Amino acid sequence: MCVIEFNHMEGEFMDLIKIIKALSHQNRLRILNLIKQQDLCVCELEYIMDVNQSNASRHLTKLKEAEIIYGKRKAQWVYYQINKRLLDKHKFLKEIIDNELKNIELVNEDNKKLKKYINSNLSCEDLT
């Protein structure tokens, strides 16, 4: 095995470790559950999850660093969405987000809050 092949394999291994570490907190899993359903900004995540801005931002940063999510700017807000290419590459991640999370009560409560938020016609402007 040449050095280039080894470095490539080691890089992929480290990327996988970064992804697994990013999944190691309940709030990051909750965020993934919510943004799989709809692109959301940090203020919406704060509102739905009942966490402060610092907490939400810290967890979003971990997910972005692992490239599980990315943000798109709309006006002064950044809306986060799941990196579908990463889900296609790592099927276990899609399995967790699509199937495993629905068995967790807190996640189901978040889903109810998300529906309530969507039906409220509130927006980021109302939340800030």
C-alpha cells in the first residue's frame, strides 16, 4: 500500500469518527430529526427545542464540522438542512435519522412542537 492510499483511507476513517462523535449528544440528534422535516434557522430550533441560542449554535457547529448539515443564508438568517450526499454515502446515518429517532419520546414531542410551529404562521422575524 502506498502512502497516498494510506492517507486517503486514514482521512475517510477520521471523517467517520467525526460523524459518529457528532451524533453523541441528544440535542444534535433532535436537530437532525427536525431539519430532516424542514429547513430551520437557529431561532426556530431554539423555540421548538426550548434551548438557548448558545446551546443550539454549539450543536449546529458540531453537525456542520462533521458535514452532516449545512446552512443556506436567506436575508439575515441561516437555514439548516441535512447533507443528503453524506446520507447516501453513510447508510447507517440515514437509518438513524429516518428510523431510530422515531422511537424516542423527546423526539416525538419535538415533532409535535414543529407541527404546532408550522401551523402558527410564526417566522424568524417573530421569534427574534
